[in-house]
Amino acid sequence: MKVEIGNSTLELVQGDITREHIDAIVNAANESLLGGGGVDAAIHRAAGPELLAECRTLGGCETGGAKITRGYRLKARHVIHAVGPVYRDGKHGEPALLASAYRTSLELASQNHCASVALPAISTGIFGYPLEDAARLALRTIIDYVSEHSEIKAVRYVLYDARALQVHERVLEQVLVE
């Protein structure tokens, strides 16, 4: 599914974010930035040991924040490591922290002249954020940001499986008419 948002394109696809030939991919990282499971492990494997070596120099990252590194062996020039919240019940600041992780990632993309960005569904794996709630928050944040920042020309939201893609497509259709 592809939609135009101002001067930008937002595309939802199923795939492997490590294979994206794009300016920057966003990594759903943990606070240490030293690797973990899911998307984080896949990105570290694909980028090679140099990524971990650079991440060791960053001093971690707070939840809701993001930091940028080189892409090393990836097709992407940069990796933006975003730390989403671990979901407890939605009443401990999780929505604001998840929105901040997406917004900060996009801000880093802008600051580093990345016209194209690929994002995963941050916090929806082992961190337990409910997929539909996370999708609504993420898509609203992305749409709001690219509406005001024309330097980002393409956002590709890369989802791991067909179910996640279907949920995000349904939520995007709802968000666009709100």
C-alpha cells in the first residue's frame, strides 16, 4: 500500500528491513544498543561486527530516543537505533515514548540528509506493544512529521509478516480519514 503525504510517499510493505536499499533503516533497539532479538539481531548480523563496535561508543540510548550509526555491510547508508518502550498496560507513558522513538528517528534522518527511511514496527515484538495501537501511533507520528518536513521523500514501513501488514494497512486507511 502506497500513499502520498505532502511531498512524501509512505509505503507499507512486507519484507526484510535489512535488504532495503535506502538512505537509513531504523532499528528497533534496546537501551544498550548492543544487539538483542528480532529486528535488532537481524540488523546487527547483516551489518557486521563494525556496527556493534560503533554502538559500543554511543553510551546506550534512553527509551523514546534514537541514535545514528553507519550502515556498514547493509545497503542502507545509516542505521538509526530507536528505543521503544516495553509495554506494561499503556498507562506508564508508553504512547508518548513510542511516538518519541519514531519522531526522534525521523529527526535524525532529516539532520543527516536521509531522503529515504525504512522503519519497522517498533516495540511490537518482544517489547509487547499491541500491534494495532502501535500502528495507529506510529502512522500518525510519521504522517505528522513528513507533512511538515519535505526533505524526507520516501518512508517505507517494513513489516515482517502478512498479519502485521494487514493490520497496518487497515489502520492507515482509518488514520487517513480521521
